[in-house]
Amino acid sequence: MDAFLQRVWYEGRSQWFSLLLLPLSWLFGAVAGVRRVAYRRGWSQSIRVARPVIVVGNITVGGTGKTPMTIWLAERLQARGVRVGIVLRGYGGTSTQWPRDVTSQTTAAEVGDEAVLLARRTGALVVAGPDRVAAANRAIERGAQVIVCDDGLQHYRLVRNLEIAVVDERRGLGNGRLLPAGPLREPPSRLDSVGLRVLTRRAPPTSVRAIPNAIVTMPVLGDAVSLGTGEKRSLQSFVGSPVHAIAGIGNPQAFFDALSAAGLSVDAHALPDHVRLTEEHISFPDGAPVLMTEKDAVKCPPGVAAARLANCWAVRLDVAIGEADAQAIDRLLDRLLPSH
């Protein structure tokens, strides 16, 4: 069903189905609008924590590149000597106690895949929990000097000092309709109120920027790391032989396209976002290497034979930001953290 909706929302297919859902979209929009007004006028309480808060989110359903942007931002802040706390919902986690401190050793089953990935990649103080206020306060107790909230643009209970909205350039805002007839969580006008708009460009531009006054990020695939042995290989070393690629992320096609653009012969296997991997997901009779995103790698099930994991490779993903755009972000951080 998820793949079908993605085609309806972003590819313009089966628009009759989208039209059928319009009444529900109007209801969704009315409820979301009342909720925004309630927080803006103080009818619902917003809570300010003791440290500056940066929210990195989106207004669409599906992958836009916000987690790589969160990693870049955390590393940028850490380079300034700032102790960063990252908070997020912990989507899919089965923990019975929230908020939860997350380390590189925490399992994705407990706190969700994105939380574990962020802990492993950044070394920041990562705290997961549905209540972002409680999670932020926990990170501050542990010494965080600034809070970066991965997702949560619509979590108005947490007062934020800076909002960053990430939009995928290729998919844009889809058909421009609110859920469930379209991919929008909030109207397009919501982008006018954020402090920074980020456009994720996955290929050379074919048109002008879809979002005005946005900085541009380019995803960059790095080396592949064996899940069984830790060996590193360049993507180029896989060229010339077929590979399997699995992706259980919001926009799996973006990963497959990036591998193909690097010259790999890809047998793609799209999985639902946040899916819990099983050994079947990473087992193929032909013995070809299995490449996956870092987010999927943290979900590989325990107990898989080392020989099988040795043929599974996590592909590192970073974002590249031009110097002018990086300096523009630095100026925003200067205003947010004047003492650093």
C-alpha cells in the first residue's frame, strides 16, 4: 500500500484514488490548522527548554534527506566545541521506558533505526522518546549545550529557536495535497515560516530551484563497510558485477539511483520504511554482494552467520554543502549560539 501511495502522491498515477481521498484531506487540514492556531495563541502549552533547540524536519511524508542533514549539522556544531544533544521520536522502538539514552550499542528494535544510526555516526548525546520535551530535558541533564531535533517540525509542544525544513528536489511537494490524498503534513505555506529551507539535490539540476531561497545539499555515497568483517571497499570496486541493493527507507529509489549513477549493476529490492530486517531480506541464492543503507544496516537481525554478514555491505551517506551555503548556516548558528 505504501508503494502505491508513493506513486499516487509523487508520480501522478491513479489520481482518481487521490480525488476519492480529498474529503479526508480537508478534514486533516482543518484539524492540523486548529492545532497550529491553538499553539500559536497559547491555548495549548508550548514548553521552552533550557538550551537552544534546532528542529530539522519536513512537511512531506517520505524520505527527504533530513537525517543526513541532522548528521551534518551535529558535526558542524561539534567542530565548534559545542556538546550536541539529538532527540527524536524513536519510531518503531519497542522500549517500555521513555525517554531512552541511545548509544552505538543500543538495538534498533528498542529505539528505532534512526536513533541508533545517529548515535553511531555522530557520537552525540542521543535521546529517543515520543515526548520530545522530556527527551530534550534528558539530553540537557546529560550535558547537551544545544538540542537538534531530528523530525518534529509538527511537534509544536517543544519551543524551537530555529526550524530547518528539508525538501527533496526531484519529488518536491508531490501533488500538493494534504494527507491522505497527497504527501503533505502541512500546507506548502508552512515553508514560509521556517528559518532555513534545504533542498536535497540527488542529480544535476534540470530546472530552477523548486523552493525559493533554499540552500542546496548533495547526497554523497562513500565507502561500503562489511557488516561481518568491517572491511571497507570503494563503490567502484563493485563495478562490473551485479549487486543486490536493499533499502527500507522513505525513498528507496533514491538509493538505487545513486548506486546506478556510480556505475553499479543493481538488482533493487525496495522494502517498507522502518521494516525490521530478517535473514530472508539479506539472503540471495546467487551469492552476489548485498548493499544497503546505513539505516538498514543497524537493523540486521542478531544471530546471522558471520559468513553471510561478510557479504553484506553498509554504504555510507554524507551530504555535500557548498561553501557559500555552509557559511549561511554558520551565520544562523552564530545568532543562536553567540557564546561559541
